[in-house]
Amino acid sequence: MTFPFLAHAEALHSHSAKSPEDGDTSRWLTPMELVIVTPTRMPQLPDKTIADTTVLDEQEIRKSGVPDVPALLRSLAGVEVVQGGGTGKQSSTFLRGTNSSHVLVLLDGVRINSATTGATAIDQIMLDQIERIEVVRGNVSSVYGSEAIGGVIQIFTKRGKGVPSFNVSGGAGTRNTSRVSAGFGGEAGGTSFNVQASKFKTDGVSAIKQSIVPAVNPDADGYGNTSLSANVRQTLGTDHSLSASAFQSQGDVQYDNAFGASTDTNTTTSTIRKFALVSDNRLAESWLSKLQWAQGEDDYKDYLNGVMGSAIRTSNNQLAWQNTLSLDRNGNLLLGAERLDQRVTGKTAYTKTDRQVNSILAGYTGNYGVQQVQLNVRQDRYSDFGAANTGLLGYGFAMSEAWRATASISTAFKAPTFTDLYGPAGWGSNANLRPERSNNKEIGLHYATGEQQLHVVYFDNRISDLIAADNTWTLQNLSSAHINGVEATYAAQFGQTAFKAALTRQNPRDELTGLVLLRRARFFSNVGVTQQIGTWKTGGEWQHGGERADNHMTAWPGQRVVLSAYDVVNLTANYALDKRLDLSLRVDNLLNKDYMLAHGYNNLGRTLFAGLNFQQ
């Protein structure tokens, strides 16, 4: 378990015992014991968690000063986010060197990914809506199903708590960047609620470098986002509750086409939606039941010079029944059943546009003094290719009050997408494709005291049946990858000074060719320091990314290039005007370094943003 700053350790445990995401656990935990839920889908204390997990709480998110999820995730060990052309542009998230489609992203427990690409438009999720993020590294398909080969990123929207109150924030920065957010939430009697709205806009920069593509449109490619989230929860006595939540984020993206005319205007509208109804019930003293119906949507439209060229929408309709049973004071049992209906609509003529997935799962977590055990098994049965079975076995051992060791072995899979299986003629689709498979082993050493935490994890992930094109440009299960490496995270609090460091050394390679996987560095790191001086808190961070390979933007797939290593320095400052109002400042890329995360794409250069934040 890793935390960004020890100063916020209590807040970083941030999932309260009476949370709508996993039911009322208050009879199992004391009031001050705050828990995490993503590694096992059951409430756990951080020092009992076996999976390598990082939690970013609301305070850490607010103090970061960054606008969106990709910018925040870049500070974490094992996480690389590649984005071409600035905020809001299409991104790829590599978790422990796996493909971006090997990372499952959940929004309040709901799938919002595209069934045609397998990835999630995480670049369209703005932080003004977010209360907490839990990042679990490693295979967890046995807990969540397809895509969770590299891990799971679960994003929790803001929930109402305490006396009803307002929050308002706004700010402005370079390149005509503006950001405003307002919300109201809290608790009244047995009802908790929250509503949050936000808007972000920036002129940006030209997405593609003219030095690489001289004929590209040189104008700035801007971005705008409008987001809204709302939720309400009603308790029914002491043992039951009903809740509803909704979320929508719409991003209007301008981008460049390396093969288009210099006068072309390319835009997309990318929308993520989520709606969920949840019934949490204590059916017996030791039996918690959660029934959830939800729909997650990814809606994408592309325009050339104002004329729509493509449109595609994925709907993930999900029904889940989860039961958590307290067997005794040492162990908890998880039993669940899920139904997922995926449907694709739009202008593309897929040969099949829907499929169904029926899943059953079971899990056990046990705490026996200095020993912890985790066991998970799951079967996902798809209507098109059949069943995928996965499992996980984990063990933890506390060698002392400060030192703890963990180890696990697990299997995972990724289902072929609709594009892989059912694309139009000429796309190379193959209806006989099998799932991509993964086997992961890892071992970790953890140290935690009141002032310091150190987490070192070695991982070894072998991925087989990777889908790639053969010499006739037909997709086949013909590739494999081997990714091993070490993640290290250190955090310390020395008086009014906080220090953090996250380092990753990995070897993500194609087993057939031996080449390093594209856009992934063998080494990357983030080091940060913050200092409290009266009502001021100042900070700085240094981000380093090693060399990465990529395909040349215009010569692809015939030319492989190496992107240079880069170093970026960012500064932050926060001034508390009073208990409810603070001023925040952030400078990114202080030294205005020119570097590429993906070949041919610009970065933003030096940026400055200043904001005011009010919390009633």
C-alpha cells in the first residue's frame, strides 16, 4: 500500500465505513478506521492489503493544482501516461508497461470503456468532479474481469458528507486557460447528496510539430470540457440504503491530422456518461448485500471541417449482485454474480454489434495475526468466444510492527474488442480470435512508521496470445510480451517538510523480437518536496522519463525511432487566506523543456495557472 504524502495518511485511507460503493461496514470497523476497497471489492485496512495499491485523496487532488486525471497519475510509480498535444488530447495509460487496453478504469465501480478500442477515455475526466482515486497494480481480472492485466484505476466522484455546504473554485492561466467549478452537498437526516458542475477551456498549442510534418495546420488546437456529477443516498433504518448517481463529461477536442491538408480543421466530441442505482442491505448480522444496476457509455464523434466523419457509441449495461459474508473475526467471503451487455452503435458497419457476458466470482480475505491471505476466482462467459477463468493467490506476513512482506500469483485476460472481431471488410478483423492472457508473479517489501513509508515491489508479467496483424494484415493471436521490473515508493514527513519519491525500473519487451514495447521507458521517476511555512505551503517536483521507442509519425510502420529522455520541473504554492478560502499557484515545465511523449506531438511548454478555492 503506498501513499503520496504521510501528512495526509488518515485522509488517504479515505473510503469511509458507510460508503455507498461497498455497503455499510460499520459493524466490522471502528468509526476511525478508514478503508480501501478496490484490491478485493471488500473493505480493508491499508496494512492488510496485499495488492500494490496507491490512494490519492481529495486533499491531495486539490493541492496538486492539475486539471485532469492523466496529469495526476503521472506522479505514480508504475504509471506512464502518454498524451499528444496537451490537455484533453487522446492519451494512453501504461500500467506496469502493459498496453493501455490492459488497464481497467472504473467510475464508481462502473465500466465506461469503449468496446471498440478496449481503452477508456480517461483524458476526458476532470478532477473537479473527483473525491478519490485508487490505483491497483497487477493482475486483478479474478476480481473484475477483462482488461485488468496491468491493473485497475478506480475513480470515485464526490459524495455528500457532513453539514450541507457549498464549494466554488476558479482560476486562469497561460494560453487563455480558464477553469471554474461549483458544488453543493452534505447530509440531512438520513439523506446524503452532492451535485458538482465544472467547466474547463484552453487554447492549447498546435498538436503536431511542423518540424516533423511541415504541411500540418499550424494553428493552436484547443480543448473545452463541461462536466456534471450528482448523487443521492437515502438510508432506510440502520441496515438498508438506496442510492443513485449520475455523471457526464463532454470534451470538445481540436487536433491535427498528419496526413491532412494544412487548412483542415479536425475536431472530436468525446462524451463519457454513467448512471447507477444501488441497493445496500444488511440481510443478517454477518451478511452485506449490494445490488447494482448501471450503465456506462463512451460516445465519440469526429468532424472534418465541420462535417461528421465518424460516430460510435459503446453502451455497457451492467447488473451486479455482490455479497460480503463475515465468516468469523479473521475472514471475510465475497460471492458475486454479474451480467454485462455491451452494444455498439454508430456509422461504422460492424458485422455484429452486441454481446453478453455472464460472470460469477468468489473471494476470501483472511487476517491471522501477522499473516494475511487473499484468494480470488472468477469465470467470465462471453456470448462470442466462450469462457475465461482467472484466479489470484496472495500472502502477506508482518515481520515486525514496521516491516511487512507480500507475495502473489495471478492470471488475467483481455477480451477481443468489437473492432478485433467484427470490423468492416478490409479492417483485418477475425471472429475466431481468443482472449489475450496474462500470468503475473510479484513480491513486495514494505516499511511503515509514523513518519516514513517505503514500498518496493518486484513484478514479472508474461502476456500471451496478444492480438496483432499477420503478413496479410489479418488479426491473429500471434504475439507475446514479457514485462518485469521493480517499483519503489518512498514518503516521509519531517516536521513541516514532506518528501516523496516514486521510481520504476522495468523491461517491457516483445518476446518474439526482443524489442522494447512502444512508448514505454525502461526507467522513469517522480520526486517531490513540500514545505509548510505558516499559511503558505510550497512545493516542487522533478519528473524524469527515460528513452522510449515509437513509430515515426508519417513513416509508420516502416521506421522505428527513439524519443529522447526528458526532465521536467514543476512548482506549486498554496496560501490559506482563511479556513475556507485559499489561493493556489502552479507552474508546469518551469524550464520550458521541449520533449515528446509520442513521436511528432508537441507538449505544452511552460504553463502557469492561478486559482481560488472556497469551501464553506
